[in-house]
Amino acid sequence: MSPTGASAPAPDGARAQTQTQTQTQTQTQTETRAAGRRMRLRSLLTEHDVDGMLVTSLANFRYLSGFSGSNAALYVSASDPADDVIATDSRYTMQVGAEAPDLPLIIDRASIRALVAGLATHGISRLLIEDSMSVQAHLDVRSTMRELIPVAGIIEGLRSVKDEAELASLERACAITAEAMTALFDELQVGWTEIRAARRLEQLFGELGADDRAFETIVGAGEHSAIPHHQPTSRPLAPGDLVVVDAGARFEGYHADMTRTVIVGGTEAAWQAEIHDCVQRGQQAALEACVAGTEFAVIDHAARGLIADAGFGEFFGHGLGHGVGLEIHEAPMVGPRTVGRLGCSTPFTLEPGIYLPGRGGVRIEDTIVVEPGGTRVLTAAHRGPRAVG
């Protein structure tokens, strides 16, 4: 013990050893999770008369392998885990070795072609492929394989239910988003441009530990707030503007999504207060409908019906929400025609809006997840009317 009674700091060697042990433990957990995901996929592949599945989409091969590079192909055998193999190019030799060390590796710039050629030498000729595969990749594969069967949604269905590690990463992304957006509103002033506000928010994401922004930040002021996916411009914020800010941070590959609408440089006009209150009540109605087993269309109707009854139905044209995870838009989609029921551990957004062309609009969005103990809002931050600047 030191004279003050505090523990003496560990020597540099001991600290390095502890850090290495922690990193090794984390990597082992990642490998175990990825292997478990491939086993779940394998159990679904047995329903098809195929040798295995070729995975080429970025989010799906990251989910199944842990590898986060931008060029790869993954083969998941329908019968034998030892036959799983990943291919990428030489830029990622060290990265794939660190992120997916449990998988046999092929290094080749033409990753898909090289992987399929290797499979063919082992008598593998009948594959499931993702329906999102590019035309060029399909041509590369078709020349070698006897039969290709496009499928949709198999891996995406697995991804929609998040494990504890995924939820922890998403929760951190959402916490960063909420903290950064709150900080932005504390700084926002009349005269700032939409672009300045967007870039400042993204800077705050980085300062708070995000990997990157989850998608292109939306900032729409005044009449631009009535454009749901407005791209920020050099338009300055003027007194009395409604300002819609829709953004998200990305953390460990997981994407947050959050929208708030504020009034800048003054108090809300009566029409602004009316639509803000209507959207907020609509979102709350949808949130209260989010009980495991509820049909997604029923959740959508909870918000859409309230907004329609208030006379604004024609001004809410998009779906109520969407799943989030390794992609900013993933299963499930939540809309009036969505088929399916809400399950636990499936995070998604609730984002009703009212958009009055040429005047302004309001959207309020949160990322939520239903758990056995109830519904949890991951982007917890002030939703009510707020004057800034």
C-alpha cells in the first residue's frame, strides 16, 4: 500500500498484460457470438436442398463473422461448421485476422470469384445467395455453380432480434445521440446555417465517442422542416423557424436514429404548437401500443389514426418506423401495411410527423426496444416544445 492507503499503480508491464487479456477475452466473446449466429443460420439452411449459402452484403457478413471490412464474401456450410470460409483482399489481411480469426481465409482482390472457385474444387455447386447480390457478382458465381437460389430475409430475420452485446452497442449509440443533440440545442442560434448545425452535431458525436454518424444528418429550418429528408443548405435559421433535426451516432457498427423539432429565436406560433402537440401525442399513443405480440400495423395505426382524427392525416405520408442495427434501415418496417408482430429485443424507431408544404413541419423520433419488463426508450431526451437560440 502507498502511504496514503491507496493501491500503488500497476507497473507498465502489468497494465499491458491486463489490457492484452481483456482484448483477448473480448475477441473470444466476439468469435463465439459470430459462430453461434452461423449455427442459427445453418439450422435454417437445412430446410433447403443446398450445400450452403454465399453471403456478400456488408452488414450480413459482419453479423456472421465479425469482420467489418468493405470487401468480403462468406460461405456458410449447410452441414459442417469446419467448411465455413471467408474471403477478402490484401488490404484487410491484418484486420480480418484480428476480427474473424476462427474462419479459414482466402486473400484475393476478386473475393467472391476466388471463394466460389475454391468451393467448386470441393464439389460444392448448389448455393443460396442473397437477392441483393450485384449483377456482376451473380455473373461471377453463376459461371462456376450448378444452381443458385436467391433468397430474401433469412439473415435479416436473425439480425432483427438483438443479443445483449448488440443492444449494449446500440444503447451507447443512442445515448451519444441524445446527449449530442441536447448539447446542440444549447448552442443553436439564430443565424446559424442548416449546414453549420449539422456539422456541429456530427462533431459532438465524435467528441462523445461515436465511430461515425449513422447516416447523413438532416437539418431543416422553416419551410424546409416540411421536407422529411431535407439535405442541409446554407439557409440561415430565422426567428420563429421550426427546425427539424434528424440524426444518429454509430457505435461499434450499430446505428442510432433520433429526431427532435425545436423553435428557434422565439415562441411557437399557434399552428406550430398545434402540430407539435399532435405529433407528440401520436408518438405517445404508438409507444403505449408497443407490447410484445402486437401487430405492427396496429402500432402504426395508433399514431396515424390520432393524427388523421386531428385533421392532419394527409400530411403524414411515410411509415411510422423501421428497425435499426448494423444498418440504419433494417427489418422490421413499421407501417400501415406491415405484416408481422412485435417481438422482444427487436429495436426500431417510432417517428410520426406532420409536414405542411411551404410552412413547416414537425417530426419526433425515438429508437425503442421491447423487453420482457416493458418498453425502453433508448434515445431518452426532451420531446416537448423547446425554444432555443
